[in-house]
Amino acid sequence: MAGNYYQPFSVRVPEELLDKIKRLAGMNKRSANKQVEFILEKYVEEWEGENGPILPPES
């Protein structure tokens, strides 16, 4: 992946959870999309810290 390209990814989220994510995003001065990205990055970092790096698929 080159540059600042972000691959589109759709996910269905219960309305109540999305509302909470939007509130968190506002408190952190982020868009809801950036808040979800932040949450996912933190989760992956934590997982890799406990289990080792997730390697890219072999080509």
C-alpha cells in the first residue's frame, strides 16, 4: 500500500454502539471513522504485544 490510501471497509454496528463511538470521537476531537481506526490500532497493538507480530500474507 503506497501513500495515504485507505482501503474502504464497511462494517455493520449496532446503533447504540455507534452512538457511543461518536460520543468518544467527539470527546477526543476525532471523526467517528478516526475513532474506530484508533480503537482497532490499539487492539492490534495489544494483541501483538501478547502474541507476537501478525505477519502479512505470503505472496
